[in-house]
Amino acid sequence: MIELYHRQMCPFSKKVRDFIESNDLKSRVQYRDVAEKKEYMARLQDLTGREQVPCLVINGQPLLESDDIIAWLKLNMESMREPKTQAPLHH
């Protein structure tokens, strides 16, 4: 499971969300807006000891800094994308 802890109004969070959405990865990342739910902020603090967003959590491991998050997504996005259904071959 991949989660993005973010704030809607944060420009660094927006940069990561824009990358996710422009690369068709939104269905693979669960967004957690820490301004909307106290439990999201509590989970972020438990994971990182901070309130810094954005934070991408990959299988329970936090990754901070928008540029580092985007670099990780670039390296892993092919394996994250929805499998495309192949059209049947016509003979």
C-alpha cells in the first residue's frame, strides 16, 4: 500500500499530487490530507516524528521531501500502473 500524507494548500504537496495525477498513478496512491483528519496527522507523527508534508509511505516506510518522492515514483511507476488489458489479436 502506498499513502501520500499531504496538505491541500501546500505547494510541495501539490507538486507531488500533480506528478501522481499526470502519470496515471492516482488509483495506486491513497491520499491522506493531514488538515482534514486528526488521525492522519497522528499517523504521520508516529511514522516520522514530524508534521512535515508531503510524505509518501511505501509499505509502512516513510519518504519525505517532494523531489525524493517524485524520484522514487519515477523509478517505480511502471510497476505501479494499472495493468492494461490487451485487445484480442485478430487473424
